[in-house]
Amino acid sequence: MRLIVHDLAEQDFNTWLGGFSRDTDEIIGEQETIRHCVGCFGCWVRTPGTCVLNDSYKHMGERLAAYEEYVFITRNVYGGYSPFVSNVLNRTLPYVLPYFLTKNGETHHQQRYERQIRFTVHFYGEGMSEAERETARSLVRANALNLDASGYKVSFHDTLNSLKEVQ
């Protein structure tokens, strides 16, 4: 099962990505209301593993741990995720612990859950520069490493039509 986060209009999602199954995949779209992470670290200190913001995203860490794959379908914004997709990623902070360890000479968070996920990101948008693509690759690699993903994949799509290949 996959947790799929996208910023497409519902009609575009249904048109271009109809192959994803709402029966076996959890799909989060931009139409849903999400509060912004305020960086209070309450999910680590006050209510470990649970965001202190009381909305449907307060258990994102636990929800993410239940899936085999975390999939983003996002507009490329200067080599990064769209604001909505970035916000959902921020709300998964409870997925990791506030303690650190060193991996490959870099400092990263310890994992709260034993299960590893795969991390897949599909960037779309016309006219992505090579610098934006390289920034995006680096960002996904860093996020995958911090999420302790078992693997990651980055794809670029110049048109929504090319998203039909995504499943």
C-alpha cells in the first residue's frame, strides 16, 4: 500500500492518475484542509509521535509507518516541492525521533518505527532547468535518507500527459 500526496486538481488527478486505487492506496490531495507545522516540536516533547495541531494530519507519522511507499506528485517549485506537498511532509515530523545519529558522516534523526518505506517523487512542470532538477534530486535524496527509506526514485514530467505513466 502507498501513501500518495499530490497537488493536482481533483479532475486532473482522476484524468491522469486514475490507475492509483483509492481502495488500496491512501490519497491526499490539495483539496483537503491542513494546518501548517509551526515548528514547536510538540510532536516530540509534549505528545510524542502525535502532532499537537488538532486536525486530520495529527497522526501523519504513524500513518506513514503503515505504508510500504510514500509517493509525491508535485509541481516543481524552484527544485522543491509545492507548498501543499511540502506542508504534508513537514507534518510527518513525528515519524522520526528527536535524537540524532550519524549516517555516512551526516547527522540524521533516529527512527521511531522499525519499518522502512520507499520514497518516490514525481515532479511535473514545463521548462524545468537542469539546476532545478539537480536541486530536486538532492532534496529527495536528503529526505529519503532522513526518513530512513529503503530506496528512493525521482522522476520528471514536462507535461501532465506524461504522468499517465505513473502508477
